[in-house]
Amino acid sequence: MPGQSFKGLSPEELAHLTNWSRAALASGIDGVEDMMARPWPCPTADAIIGVFRFGEELASFLVIGQDGAWVVANCADGTVSRQVGSLDAALSQLHRLDETM
């Protein structure tokens, strides 16, 4: 669960991320991390969230927000999702809150 401030997120987005993190455990996601403090080779977005799967040392996905638009980057194959208008919609591409496993 989010244990950091996630400075690029609104209080509502942080609450959703916390709830999503709990629910996503069922699909093998064991953590999220604020990646904004990491050194990036070019200007970064408003928010970069690393999504980690059980047993993995590196993030499996990056959820990236800029100016209200969000995408999900798959770190394994380099693909990037279509742009969506909220963090909720971006996270739903990885695990929907209403999924039952």
C-alpha cells in the first residue's frame, strides 16, 4: 500500500490508489512506489507510479500522469496504453476494483 506522500496526486487520487493497492493484491500486485524522485533523463510528468508484482525487484508497470491525462507503460515490452482522463481509469487497466479473483 502507498506508504509515501505521492506528491503529484490529489487527496482523492491518493485515497483511490490506496484502495486500489489493497484490492490489486488479489491479482499479484504487491506494491506501488512514487517514482518522481528518481533521476529521469528528460523532464518528467506530474506523477509517476511504479507498480510492482510479487517476486519482482523492478516495476512491472509505470502509471504516468501529466496535465490530467494518464497512461500505463508496460516495462516488459515497452508498450504504452491509450491516454485516459483519470488515475482511476489508468489503474483499471491493470486491475479493476470490482474484479473478483
